[in-house]
Amino acid sequence: MAQLVQDTSGLYIPEHDYLSFTYVTSGNGTGEISTITYKSGGASGTTVATVTMTYDSNNKLSTFTIV
């Protein structure tokens, strides 16, 4: 089992050494982060967690999901 290295309000992110970000390009939340991908083993490594965020019509964070 992966060692847990971060515990933020009960949201667990396994050990990782690389992050990639994608941004909302149009619609609600334009310019905001839409996805954070956490990987172990660098950019081409294994994805250990993915955070997905959505925004409402006021560009406020609406959902935050970790898989």
C-alpha cells in the first residue's frame, strides 16, 4: 500500500513526485484549474491520484473529487 504523505481535511493523496495541471478553457471557471494529476515515477510514471474540480456559473468551486 502506498504511503500517505498528505492528509488535508481527510482528503488523502498518496506519495507522488510529479504533478500536472489542466485548466478550464471555456464556460464556468474559465482559467481555473480543472484537473490535477499526481504521479509516481515522473511525468510518464503511474498516476496515483486525480483531483477534478468543477465550477458554478459564478466561477466558484462547485465540486472537488479525488480518485
